[in-house]
Amino acid sequence: MDVTSLLITVLLVALMLYLLVRLPLAILGNLRAGHRFREGLAEALDELRLSRMLAFLGIDKATYLHRENGLEIQKHMQRCDACDDKERCDQVLAEDKPADEPALGFCANIDDLEKMRKPR
């Protein structure tokens, strides 16, 4: 084996070892970043009526945060924050029994939330 082949082989082995170490570290970093992002969404969700609406409709918040796309969750949160019927929402959420879908028609997110209630 000549020196050039040996040098190329050593470089390839070093590159493979680098990738073998670096790839799992990058994956773990991405998992941590995703977890922090979901925690931030959960905290922001708790500040909105949307969190109470999820509970009212029987949708588990953890499942909602896990299954739904982050962009969809942010869209739901923006709709909830910009809602003009917050007083009506508070009245409905204060009731003991769940309201039927027509009574929740004021909610900008009701169509998406109803789809989530249905079994997949």
C-alpha cells in the first residue's frame, strides 16, 4: 500500500469517527431544543383561554402539544388571543356541562378542535 492510499484511508476513518460522535450529539441537541420549544408553547398556552377550552372539550393538553404541529398551535393561540368574544368564552367555560358545538360556534378554533376530539 502506498503512502497516498494510507493517508486517504486514515482521513476517511477520522471523518467516520467524527461523524459517529457528532451525529448523536446533534440529534440530542435538536431533541432538547424541541422540548424547550414545546415547554414554551405550553407556558404560553396556559395564559390563554385556549387551554381551558381544550380541557372543556376533553382534549388533553399534553396530547394536543404532542400531536399538533407547532405552527398550528401558534395559529390557534393567535386566533384565541385576537378573539373578540372573550366574555362569551368565559361564560361558556364557566358552565358545568359541556356545550354543544353550535353554542361554541363563536370560537375561531372550534373547527380544528372538534377534529382533534374525533378519534384518529
